[in-house]
Amino acid sequence: GAVVSQHPSRVICKSGTSVKIECRSLDFQATTMFWYRQFPKQSLMLMATSNEGSKATYEQGVEKDKFLINHASLTLSTLTVTSAHPEDSSFYICSADGTGASLNIQYFGAGTRLSVL
Amino acid sequence: KQEVTQIPAALSVPEGENLVLNCSFTDSAIYNLQWFRQDPGKGLTSLLLIQSSQREQTSGRLNASLDKSSGRSTLYIAASQPGDSATYLCAVGGADGLTFGKGTHLIIQP
């Protein structure tokens, strides 16, 4: 089956540093990847949609200069949280669309727990 | 904009009971509906995917139904076990992508 690998699974960093999270589709090509954020006891909220070879589309209220997304290949998208602050602490999950827009099926990574001190 | 509501928010039942989790959505123009399981601090495990043309899907002790016209889905868990304890998320797939509910936090008491 389709597997999405997300790395790292957990990261602790000091305030003001930048953190990069990787999302890879291991056995399929993904033209579109998605980045979600989940706060405790809340639902997953879509942050941005990442398309291979083009700029990401950000949801309303998500700062594109703070959350840099790069989708340089059909199997890799990265999310960089720049100048992280404690309020950025959250659970970040990526997913990849491997079956085309008409079926809208996403395969999810295991998530990254970010803690900013 | 699609909105997804899950009821109840939390549920605690003794082992062995059958139970039903509910999901409702506001826009019936969907591609599919998916039920996920999320363990504490972990990612999502896909349980069942129902395409918009289908009425239900079954996997082992799990059965999910979909009534698009009324905007409802249910997840039925038979003979619950302590290992079923987790948060169950309903996600609706449509033109705007996936929209998630807040989940039902399920505890199965041994």
C-alpha cells in the first residue's frame, strides 16, 4: 500500500530557531501534498497545499513567510517553520495525494511533534 | 464551506459492548468519507473509506455507513476491546480537500 514517511517524529528547539520537517511518499509519486496542524484536542486544520514544481497554496490565516513549503520532487515536500516561537508548538502532519484529484484520497505521515522552548 | 461534527466528543464503555460513533456534515457534495483512528501523540490510521456512491464499508469488527442526502455517517464497532481505545476522526473529502471533525475520544474499560 501507499506509504508516507515523515521525519522527524519529534523535535524540541529553542525559540528563534528554524525547524525543517520532511514528508516523503515512499512507493508512489505525489503531485500534491498537504500540510496539517493539530492542536491538543482539536481537529486537523489544513495549513497549505503543496504542488510539485510550483508555489504552495496557503489557507487563510497561515503565514507563508513563517511556514515555508518546498515541493521539489514528486516524492518529497518539506515544511520549514522559521523563527519558531512557543505558540508554534503543535503536531504537524503531512499527507500525499497519490491517486489523482478525482478520487481525493490522501495518505498520511505519522506526524511531527514540535515543541518550542 | 464544509463543516464536520462528531458526536459524542467522548465515550467510555465497558469491554464487549457494541457502540456507534456519529459524524455529520453540512455539504452533501462529497467525493468520499473516511474514518481514521489516532492514538495519543501519533499520526492517523485509516480505518474505512466510503466513496460517495457507496452506502457502507466493513472491515472486521468495524462497519461504516454513509447517507449523503442527510449528511450523516456512522462508525459501528462490534464487541469493543480495550485496544480500541483511541480518538476516532471522521474526514469528508470534497472539492476543498479533506475536512476533519474534532473526533470522538473513546475509552474501552477492561
